[in-house]
Amino acid sequence: MKTLNFRAVVCGHITQEGAQSICEIIRNSLRHMELSDDDLYYSKNLTKLPIKTVHTYQEKSQLPHGEGSKINPNSAIQCYFQGGEKTYAKSALFQVLVELIREPAFNTLRTQEQLGYIVKVTYSSSAKVIGLNIKIQSARYGADYLEHRINNFIENLPNFSEEQVENIKRSLIKEYEQVITNIGQEGLRFWSQLEDDCFEFDSIPRAIRAI
Amino acid sequence: MAKVSELLLNEAKRLNVKIHTPNPSEEAEKENAQAKQSNQAFYAKYAIEEAEIVDPKIFGMQNAKYPKRKNI
């Protein structure tokens, strides 16, 4: 390995000098050239999807073993709705939206329509771009059919009351306010900032304010 | 004596319950093909264009603000 990007999080009962000397030991033991900022940027980018377009990637998977059926009977779909570059306000909006539709999605697509054994609605934040994912895994229906049911679900979403929205906001804030119980959790929280290239170690109060 | 699976199958048929089979039946394939058309109608209704990404635009490339890291 010729080039490398080295990052470290040191937290706990340690002084700044102590943390720096730990990093120095690691850095010196790695014989590498530093990746340029440009290279690093290109390795962590995301394609911007044009507004009001749909892009489909479909693949038929063959069963590696088994007699009789040549096509894998399982299907899966992931519908990804790109939300644009991350701002605290937009991120808050998407998180509330995900929480609002999570339960109705599970109820409609999993319980009532029994489309598959996995039905998930998740919020995504990657390379400073936010999004919403709806995933279904099914042993019975094809991917186009699953998409059709997702479209139908979106089209028939109920109107959410102000009270429902307020409840979701309260529970999200509560989640953010949860006290960290161990140093591992604290480290992970800092590390997520490095992974996303945000370097915003005060992101929690800002996220709470945005919600 | 009838097997439990047979009894359950008969009961399901009697109650007109949709039976989930693991293999993609012709019916499921047909259902899927019909769904494709429904999806296209859905896109048309909301003026969503089915497109391929031929000239990908990367987020933030116009005014990339990559933070300079301090070497420690």
C-alpha cells in the first residue's frame, strides 16, 4: 500500500499531548504517502440524481445449487430517495418523515399485504448526502411488483396530525439526549464525524435545535 | 392419517387464504410484468422520467469545500 489516509480519534482520560504522541507512534510505523485531498474526495463521493427521475438497476440472481428451479425465488428491492446535500434542517425533516412512515409501511407492506419477511424504512446519511430507503425482501413477489406496492403505499399515505409529528419530534430529541454510558459509544460518536468528513463535534445540540 | 401440512393446506383452501409458495409461479411472473406497466403509469402520472445516468454529476464538485486537515 503506497498511499493512505490516516485518521484517529483518541478520547478518554488523556491530554492533548498524550493523544498526539499515540498518533505519532502509529503514523511513524506506517510507511506511506499521504493521499491527496482530491483523491480522498473522489473516493468518497456520491452521484447526484437529477430531480424527478427514476433510475433502475435490476439483476436476476441464479441459485448456486438446487435442482429444478434455476432462478432464485427470492426478490429484494431497495427504493432510495435522495434528499440532497445534508443540512441540519433537511436532515431533521427526513428523520421525522422516516419515523412517521416506518410504522404504516410495516403495517401495510408486511402485515397486511405480506409482501415479504423484511420490510424496512431507514434514514441514510452518506458522504454528506441524505436519503430515505424502503427495503423489502420477498420469497413470493418480483421486484417490479414490490415497487408497485411501494408506489401505491406512498400514493395513499395518510395525513399525519400535528400531534403525531410532535410526538415523533419529542422521541427523536429524547434519543439524541440519551446520556452516553461508556467511552466506546463516545468514541463511535466522534468517529462518525470523521467518517462523514463533517468534523462537527457539536452536531447533537445542532440536530436537536433543527428538530 | 393425513399429514399436518395437508390438513393446513386444505384448511387454507377452505378459508381462501393466499398460499405463499417459494418458487416463482407463472402467475407471479405475470403479476410482476403487469406491475412494471403500473410503475410506468405511476411515473407518467407524476411526470417522473425514467433515465440512465450518462454524465454523472458529483455532489459538491462545483464548490467543493474540502476541509484542510492539520497534520499532527
